[in-house]
Amino acid sequence: MVQIVSPPPRTSGVERRQSYSWWQQIRANLYDVETSIAIALLAIILIVNVIYNLSKGPRDLTDLVFKTLEYLDLQAFSNVVDNAGRLILIFNILFYVLFAQNVLDIVQSIVRRRPEARQVGLAQTMRDHVIVCGLGRIGYRIITRLAAGGYHAVVIEQNPGSEFAHRVADLRIPIIQGDARERATLERAGVRRACAVIACIDGDLVNLEIAVAARNANPNVRVILRAFGEDFDRGFERSFGANTAFSHSRLAAPTLSAAAVTRNLEHVLPVGGTLVGVTQAVLPKGTDVAAVEAQYSVRALDQQVPGDAGKTRVTLFGTIPAIVRLNQDAGGAPVRGDGTIIICGLGKVGYRAVRLLHALRNQMNPPLKIVVIHRDDEGLLTVPVEGVRANDLALIDRGAGRSFTKMISDLTDVQIVLGDARDPDLLRSAGIERASAVLAITSDDEVNVQIGLEARNIRDDIHVVLRVFSESLAETLGDLFGIHTAYSTSNLASPTMAAAAVVAGVSEAFVAGDTMFGREDFSVTAGHFLAGATPARIRKERGAVVLAVQRGADLTVLPPDDFSIQPGDRATLVAGLRALARLR
């Protein structure tokens, strides 16, 4: 029987230390003034002693080396009788003292953590690296993704007291202190030799300034931005190219939404109006992978890693209903209830979750019913809006005249309940006693946890999905309360920004198992490697899954193995990041 593999905690990840060649480390040390002085002193000592030995008469190279080493011993020099020898003895003593002092200073600097000069030195030895500007939660996650993939990175951070600074230092990744908007700071980080600059500061305009400064310093460098506003996202890509600005809420919403209806999801990819889930399965020895694919309408990558006792672990792609069936047949815990999904929080993630689940509702059995609980916070005005079923009330932002509530006003069968989702009576009125799942996806960790625990107090078997920011909190929730579906938006978004920096054209990325996968669209022309190819051949020869093919107005999601891709098609492929780079 197929066994579904439960994904690791959402905030966990392989934290691999960045490696350097011995030549890079030597070059980096030269940027440390104390180290350079120590090396210069040692060189002076050697040169003076070699010249003295040569003055004693011609010698072959071996004799010269041994004599020089002998005279570096102060005892040997104390036996000389000529004045030059006595002067060199005094010279050696003085320089030995200075050399020893510099060595002690270097050791003290290392004990106190690497000095800024060494950080700059390491950055100056790199080529084709990624510069990450901003060491917040998403910046730190991007760094760990790059390091785990074996890609070199440098961090620019203005605040030396960042909570992630010590962790990044432990990964041996240089941290350049300064303002990433300043060209001098970017130059210290090696922007002229970098392949990409990622701006993930909390502010669209700051990120834009960083991007402009990076392009001024290096016109060929890729720039990747964290964008908060959708209008900014689209405007930036018009100027800097497609797949350069990413909204973390847009990247996170599909996985958070689909997690409400099934468990054991690694990631979810939106393809047109369809959600494609990614999960991992262990197949018994001798299992016919093609038979599993045919039975559940899923696709498996042929890059299989042997598991225990001859079993095979595969990464599977399928629509959400297909993943639900596979999970149930594999003995996974089902999501029970009448199909009601209670969404708590209607911010940037929440309104996307409403729209995604609304599109999915009729594909599920039972059909989904969506109830939104939203607080009437200060600054919002309660007014009637046509099409919104919440006692004919909706929330409109006084300042902008537009809110997330209005953005879902065109959806039918979506009930909106005004109030605080931590109130048990409100949860009961939303139908929690018969509901299938509760999504607590506000922008506040504490509120989300309180909602989740209150939901469990009412029904201990209710499926709870939480949006959290704190990594330790996500692990604690799983250990103490059995809430394993705690997702961090930074963890869901960071692979895409990391992948887009190292492989141009990646529109989305995710981590399944220990592999980072990327998604990219290819326009197929005559002579293109995809022209005339089939999904089966692409998987076998290229290690990639054909996620979808757009042919005119028709979109085929997960096309059958014998589907022939033709010139004029637009094919969406998913593959391991290095395999995707080879495809390009």
C-alpha cells in the first residue's frame, strides 16, 4: 500500500554552512589589517634572513632553505661574531615580538567573532553569489535556502543587533553592515561580481531604491524584490522583467488554503483555476509507479530515492481532490466534517484563501462552505455592500474606500461574520461543531494560536491550520497540541525568491524533502527541445514534470504521458533547481 510521508515541521530546514576554498580564506584574511601586517612582518623577516645567508657565499636552494631556517632560531644567531649577524639578531627579536602581538590580536578578533574586515574580505572573494538585503524572518529563510542548495550568499544588514545575525554568522555567511541603498555598501558586498540582489526589507519603496542602486552598480545583476502591494508588484516587473517581484502572501495563500481540506501537503501550485498539490509517498518494493499514477491521476518524478527495505520515495503532483483520495487510501488522517471552512482573518492572505477555496468548493465531497470571521477594527467602516452575505454588512476602509471584504464581494455562498474569532460563542455561530476546518491566518501569531486552541477546546478533532511567524512556536504547537499544520509565510515564500535569484525565469519554487524544485514557463517554438516531446519523455530524459500546457485558449493541467507538445504551446515545467537550470 502507498504510504504518504508527513512533511517536516513547516519552519524546519537544512541549515548548511557555507564553504570556502583555502585560497578564498587566504584572500579574505588579507582584508584584515592585522593579518596583513602579520604576513608582511613574516615576509620581511624571511627576506632579510635570506639576504644575510646569500651574503655568506653562494648556496644551492636546499642549503639556503635549511640555513635560513637555522638562523631564524635566535640561539643560532647568538653565536655569530660579525656585526651584520648581531644587527639581524636584534632585528629578528623585535620583529618576532611584533609578529607575536599581531597573531594574538587576530586570535582575539576571531574569538570575538569575525571582524568586519574579514566579512568584507570573504565577500570580495566571491563570484556569482547572491546578495540578500535585510535580515528579517524572510531574509534569514532565503539565506538558509541558498546555503542548503550550495549557493554562495552575502547579507547586508543595517542593524547589527538583528536576532538572526548570530545564526547567519554560524553558517559562515558574511554580514556587511550598512545601508543597502548606498552604492558603497553594495560594493563591499561584491555587487559587481554577484549574480543577483534580493531586496527583502519591510517596505516597497526601500526595496525599489535598493534595486535601482544595485542596477546602477552592476547593470547585469538580477534584482529580486519582496513586494507588499500588488500594484507595486506589477509595476516593478514592467520595468525590471517578469518574475522579479514576489508577494509573500500571494505565494503562501494556496498552500494555506488547500491545507484546510487535506493533510500531508508539501506545497500547492496554482495553475490557472486549478490547485496542484505536492506530496511525498513511499511505495512498497516492486510497486508499478505508472499504475499509481493512473489510479490517482497524479504524476511522479522519475528521480526516486530508495527508502528502507527496498521501498521507494517519490514526489507526487496532483490536483487537490486527487491528493485527498491518495491520502485517504494510504491511511492518512482524513479531514472530517460537513465541508464548512471557517477562515479567521481577512487580510492579504485571508482574502486570497477565500477566493481559492471558493474556486475549489464544487470539486470536493462534500462541497465546501466558506465562513469568514473578521474583526471590525478601528479605521474600518461598516456599510451595506451588494452581494456580501453578512447581515448585508461589509467593511470598507475609510481611507482607501476599498477593503479585502469588498474584493470578495462578487463571490456567492460566502458568509461573513463580524467579530473576534477567539470568542467561543462566535465560533459556534459560525458552525464549528460540524465544520471541517478552521484557518487562523491573521497577521498576529498570538491571536492565531488563541483561535486554534479555542477551536480545539470546542472540538478536539477539528482540523486546524495556523499561519505563524515564529519557528519555535510552530514546533511547540506540534509537540504540545498536535497542531502540525502550522505554516510560516516566510517559509512558503522564501524558496521562490532564492530560486529566482540563482535561476532566471523561475516563477515559483518550493522544497519537498531535501530538494528545491522550481517552476518555469517555456514558449515552445520549432526546434525547441520541448517541440514534439511527451510528458513521459520529459520526465525520463530531463527529470521534469509537465505541470500544464496552454494551447490557444485551452489549458491542460497534468497532461497524460502521451500528450504531444507542439510549437506554439506554452508549457509549464517543474524540476529540481539544478535540473531546471540545465533545461534553460
